[in-house]
Amino acid sequence: MDLDLSSEDERFREEVRDWLHENVPKEPAPPYGPEYREYCRQWQRTQFEGGWAGISWPSEYGGCGLPPIRQMIWHQENARANAPAVGVNFVGLNHGGPTLIACGTEEQKAYHLPRILRGDIVWCQGFSEPSAGSDLAALKTRGVVDGDDLVVNGQKIWTSYAEHADFQELLVRTDPDASKHGGISWLICDMNLPGVEVRPIKTMTGHSHFSEVFYTDVRIPLSNMVGELNDGWRVTMATLSFERGTAFMSGQIELAKVVESLIELAKNTTGPDGRRPAIQDDGIARSLGMIRAEVSALRCLTLASISRALESEMPGPEGSITKLFYADLSMRVRQLALEILGGQALERTPQGWTNEYLGAFNVAIGGGTSEIQRNIIGERVLGLPRDRNRK
Amino acid sequence: MNLLPDSQQQEIIDATAGFLESEFPLSRLHESEEPVPISRELWQTMAELGWFGLGLSEELGGTGFTLAEEALLFRELGRVLAPTNVLAASLAVRVASLAHQSELAESIIGGNQRVAIAETADMESTLGENVTGRFRCIDGSDVELVLCSSAQGFALVTRDALGQGDVVPCMDEHTHLEIFDIGGLPALAFAPTEMDSIQNRGSVLAASMLVGSSEAARDQATEYAKERQQFGKPIGVFQAIKHKCADMASRCEAATWQTFYAALAVRDGHADATFQASAAKLLSAKAATENGQANILVHGGYGVTAEYDAHLFLKRSHVLDLLIGTHGEHLTRVLHEPTAA
Ligand SMILES: Cc1cc2nc3c(=O)[nH]c(=O)nc-3n(C[C@H](O)[C@H](O)[C@H](O)COP(=O)(O)OP(=O)(O)OC[C@H]3O[C@@H](n4cnc5c(N)ncnc54)[C@H](O)[C@@H]3O)c2cc1C
């Protein structure tokens, strides 16, 4: 147990800092649309060309092959430099790519991984269906083997960035007679194939963050299957462990910065007594203090995950604790912002706190709801008996 | 002592609910992404129903009911996320009447002049014979009068006299939000906070709307929990959801009875009226925003979509929360005012 970074780690941090200083785009990201996709891809390409893409991905596929601690240093420096968020590259970099590294064929890895790192292709996740959300294994989208292809029919929903994506992690039911978890396969779906239709859904923040995706006789080559036929649930568990374990690392690190800007807000906003700055209000000051302590604990949780990752390839169910803690804290940070703002909270600006508040529900639902994370913590971390209500 | 509505009051509730169901269905909020002001005809119908003078005595030209009946009306308005103009109008009628502007009062009661409320946005504002300061005007795109509200009381001004304000997008896309910087505008009528307990009345009415919104969110979440199936069961079977709904119900109950109690304490001029009204506002704001949040979470992915209603309750409750006094003001009152004997 120690907190020291090696001198190489420190040197790495300095190099990252210098490079970011020179290369972080000056103009802010456009909020949505094709311009947003282009912006995210361009930033990814810049990182790749600078030699910084895929810090802990294997070097044979274009990554840097460095230990996970370097990935964290990278995220920390990105937050410090106000670098753009990962955006449309979230799935590819955070769980699509890692799933391929863990379970994909050589051919799949060789094609996709370098392209993800270069920002050439965007991935999305087609897991959830209208009636299979928390109960993901109830999914019904059908895949039927026909020659060298799987013919897919059905529907997905809540697919983030589907309209921007070139490829999708797609779960289909390939054996309807097998057990619920036993008849699922994990596919790489090319979003440009005939029969794939994307219909954006508008969210309560006013944007279309995600879409419905419809599949009509979509022919996907069997060579695009990750894992074996009907062995998709095992691969899904890998994807979800990345999604819940490490995918939110940059968001978690970012939150510490959000809390600092919240403290700035409290200094610069008139408090509830109408005279002194909000930070001089006892109630607000205490909440801010507690939240600053909690975001520090979140950082430590992240460090613990990284320490565990040094010893095992795949994040364990403890990732759900971090996800739960993060989702809860994200929401409370935004609620406190509303409290500090008072009536001003009604005034909505594109990058303002009010929008962040409305967006904070996404963290508590996407990637598995907080209730589901609690079930996982109870049953898989603590070994409590499984809820018999669940089939 | 009886906190339950009597049969005549129940009739008011039923008639109001029936009317609102046909005139203010929630589906209207999905037809437009912009605030839709109440039409002139509908405003006229509300006037004919006697809503704007509901709590005012008949001698003063009102319908002759009390704050208790008004609370019941506004709870129903809160349920359907009605605009705040009815609240503005009923307070404006009283302000005009207290200022002996009986013609003005009659004209509002009769529906000839429509009203919006504007809440103070800074501590420098002053309300009295003249109005000065920055105000956030809610649902004021198509009205004749604006009722300015602050800890000092309420002052009525004409919409025209305010000129063009700064229209800003609101957290709630169905709320029209306009900011006015007012410099020494003469008021048509002014009533200071204590006069006829006017501010407590405002708190009770805002609390009633918040209660309605929190109940509607509770009902919606509960219905969804009965219907939506996951793992082969309605999600309401899972304690995580069942308990969320139960918490929503207890927040509603606490807020409802506190608000009804406050309506009676203010109506009857009890010594603890201010305490009760502020407690009602605090409890109902908590119920409405927390139930608004829980309703979204119970709906899972559907909860964050524009197409479902869940987010509308949350957004509207934040708007109502900011009417008639800040949290800080109400907290100070509940701490220092005398409580029930
Ligand atoms: C912003 C956002 C982005 C998303 N992006 C993607 C994406 O890119 N790809 C993708 O495939 N999916 C995505 N999702 C979908 C997400 O994974 C699901 O919304 C989530 O798993 C919940 O499923 P559901 O919406 O069907 O809600 P439901 O499963 O119907 O849940 C409704 C409520 O019931 C609760 N519940 C359900 N079962 C239980 C239980 N057993 N015990 C206790 N409580 C329970 C839930 O916690 C929730 O409160 C996204 C969602 C959001 C909000």
C-alpha cells in the first residue's frame, strides 16, 4: 500500500500535461448533431496521432500497453486541461473495445481496435429493448442462422449515439428454446447494413441523446459474432463489467472538478439571506463541505478499482458500488447547485447547471439503474440470497 | 376539528377535477414544446366558474367561499400542471380589493383582465406605492396585469407598463419566463405582507398546487409500477420500487394535511398562521420535487424521455417552488414564528 507514483509515472504526467497544453482544442464542442460527431472523432484522432490513444490497451492493436494507473493520470490531466469529453467514442473506448480485447477473435480485434483508437469508427450499444431493460436477459430480438449469416429481426431502444455510430454491440436471441441466459449471442452489427433503421428519441433535456433501432432481415456475417453462438451472456457480463467498472472513470474524475466549480458558484452567487455570498450560508457551506469529502471518496474508490485492475483483467462486481456512489453523488451535486442558484435555477442555458441537473438522471438509469446496482451489490458482492420474485 | 372536506367541498373538488380533465389534459403538454397561454375563452369560463374570487366574500364581489375551498381548487390545478395565472388572479383580486380598487377587483373577477405573477429576483427590490427591482415573471406572455411578489407584499402593475422584458428559456419548457428590471413604476394596487394575511394566503395556494403535483407524480409512478413488467413481475413487486412509491405517498400525506391545516389556520386568523403557511410551503415543495424525481426513476429509461409525462411534474414543481418566498425566508419563519399551541 502506498500513494507514491513512480518517477516514470510522474514523468508521464508531465508529458501528458505538456502535450494537452498544446493540443486541447480551443473551441468548445458543438452540443449535438453531425458536427458533434466530427468534433469527438477529430479529438480522438489528435490523441491517436500524438501517441496517447488507448493508454492501457495492448500495443499490438495500436494502444500504448501501459498500466491502468497511467489511464487515470491521463483522465486527471484531461480534466485539469478542460479537454473534451469522450462523447460519441464512449462505447468503443470504454466497453466495446475492451470486450473485443477480452473475448474477440484476432480478426475482430485487428479490424476494430485500431480504428476505434484512431477515431475512424464510432460504436454504440444495442442491449436494451422496450421490454428488456433491467431484465436484460429477457431480450427478444431474434437472430436466425442462415448459411454464413445471422438474419436479425427486432428492436432495440435507448441506444446512445446510434445516429452517429458505425458499429453496434448487438445482443440477439439465437435459441428461443434454451434457458433465458443460454440462448443469447453477442454480435458486431454494422449500422449501415440494409434493414437497420435508427429513430432518435427526444429526452427531457431537449436533445436526442439516444434512439430506437429497428432491424428488418438484417444479415450479419457469423464472423461478426463475439464468443460462441448462444454464449453471448458470458460476453455480455464482460461488457457490463467494463461498463460498470471502468467506463465512468473519466466522469468520476471530472466530478471533482464540477464540485470545485460549484464552490466557485457559491462564492459568486448571493446566498439565501440576499446579502452575503451563498458560501457564507451555514447550510450551504456544510453541504459543500460534505460533498467535497464525498467526491474525494469517489476518487479513492476509483483508485481502489485501479489497484484491483493491477491484479485481474476484468473488473469485479464491486464496480457497482462505485457506479451507485457516483450516480447518487452526481445528482446531489446538481441539486445543491439549484439550491445555491435559487430563482436563477429556472433560467436555462445550454451548458448551465440546470441542464446538468436534468441530465443527472441519466447516470442513475443508464448502464443499469441504481436499484439494479444495489441488487448486484447485495447478491454478488455480499452474497445475500437472491430475490425469489425475480425469474 | 375535522381536516376532511365536507360534502359541499367535495363537490367543488369533483366539479373542478372534471372540468380540468377535459380542459387541461396532460396530453396538451405534448402538443407544443412552447408555453401555451390560457386562451381568452377558457379564462372567461374560469371567471364564470367563480374561480378568481372564490375565497372572497360576496360583499366584496367574490364567490363567498374561503381559503379552504381555494386550497382544494388549487390542489386540482396543481395535479394537471395548470399555469400559475389562476393563482396570480386570485391574489390580485384580493390585493385590489384591500387597496379599495373595487373596479379593478371586479374586472379581474369577471375575467376581463388576465394576470401573471412575478417573483422578486433580488433583495434590492421594493414594493409599495412604486415598484422597483428585478422580477421573474411566470406565464406572462399574454396577460394584462402582473402581480409583483416579494417579502414586502404584492403590488399590481399593468403588463404594458413593463415594456419588453428579457425572455429566457425556462427549465420547464412549458413555462414562459421573462425578466423585468423595473424602476419606480407606480403600482395600481399594493398590499403589504401582513394585510389580511395576504402572503400566507399566497403560500397556502402555492403549497396546494405543489401538493397536487406531488400527488399526480405519486399516482403516475404507482400506476406504472403496477403495469410495467420486468423479470416476469410488475416492478411494484420489488421492494426498491414499492418503497419508493410508499415514500412518495408519505411525503404527499404530510404535505396535504399540513397544507389543509395551514389553510384553516390562515382563514381563521390563528396566531400560528404564518408558521403553518410557511411549513406548508416547505413540505409541499419537498414532496413535489422529490416525488418528481422518484417518478422519473421509477419509469427507468422512459422517465427521461420528452414523450412521457414524468419530467413535466419535476420541472413544474421547481417553478412552483420558487413562487411566494424563498426556502430561506420560509425556514426563517418556521424557526421564529409561534407554532401551534
Ligand atoms: C441516458 C441513457 C442512456 C442509455 N444508453 C443505452 C445504450 O447506449 N444502450 C443500451 O442498450 N441501453 C441504454 N440505456 C438503457 C438502460 O440500460 C436502461 O434504461 C436501464 O437498464 C433500465 O431499463 P428500463 O429503462 O427498461 O427500466 P425498467 O427496467 O423498466 O425499470 C423501471 C424501474 O424498475 C426498477 N427495477 C426493475 N427491476 C428491478 C428489480 N429487480 N429490483 C428493483 N428494482 C427494479 C428499475 O430500477 C427502475 O427504477 C440507456 C438509458 C439511459 C437513461
